[in-house]
Amino acid sequence: MFKNFLCFVLFQPEGLFTRLRAYDLFRWAFVLQLIRWESTALTTMVTLYREKSDMLLPVPFGIDPQMYRFVEIFLYGPYGLLMITIMAYVIWVHGAAYATLSPLTMRKAWTLLGFCFFGPWLPSLCVDSFLIMLGFGGPEVIIPWHVTIVAAESFFTAAGLRTIYGIPTLRALALGALTGALFLILAGSVIR
């Protein structure tokens, strides 16, 4: 069943958006985000810590880089959920007034992001691990790769806002781009 669900999320977003309009799938979205952030912490972040890979950005306040990476393993999950919550709040505040097909609530915005920021990430986990194992886990490879993933997640978000809530296309694209920018800023300010 989970395999069918993942295929649905990855390859049939319009069908997913139709179901998101009709059903409350917040629990699924929350579980998917837990999987996303904890899987990344337990795979990519642990590998980066063990391999002593280069930091994507400098560590603030002169903190020892290895200690920072170690702490990241444990705080990655909660911080990821906080980022999704902040992004959902921004979508809700700036998109609710434009929703014509269905009301946009904070819970529904979180649910949408939970799905849209899961599907494109899934292949990213495998590619990240592969790149790190091959020694290509440095900023020059990882940053462009992750920006591409965030762009796909942002596009799915915009498509969902348009399809589920009837938000005009340009407004939906702007909100999708805003969530992507927020994600990069929030992730870049803490995650190394």
C-alpha cells in the first residue's frame, strides 16, 4: 500500500490534489514530513558527520564543525518540522484571501506542503547518499542539486494552490516561489 501511495505522490500530483481537496490528510502529511526529516538525519547527516565532509556554509560563532554536525543529527527533524510550519503559515496568511474553490486554512496549507515537499525529496535522499559516498558531497555539487529539488517542490506547491484552492496562477506561482525562498533561507541559516 505504501509503495502505491509513493507512486501516487510522485507521479500523479493532480490526483493527489483532488484528494487533498476532498479529504483531511494532515496525518499523512505529518508522517511524510517526519519520515523526510528523520531519514535525512539518520542517513545523510550521519554520513556527513562520519566522513567529516566539507560544510556547505561556514559554522557560526566559531563552533567546532564536528560538534555542530553531531548536534545537527538530533535537531534536524524538529527544525525541519518548524520550517514547514513557518512556510505553511506564510502560505495561509498570503493565500487565504485568494482561495476561490475551497477555504485555505493553516492546517490545509501544512498538509499541502507536507506532500509537495516530500515527493521531490524522496529521490534526493538516494542521490545525496550516493554523492557523499563517491566523495561529491561538497557545496559545489550539493547546493545546485538541492536548489533544483526545492524548485520542484515549490512548483508542486504552486500547482496545488491553483488546483485545490483556485488561487490564480500568478499568485500561486508567487506563493510557491516564496515557500522555496523561505525554505532556502531557513535551511541555509542553520543546516550545514
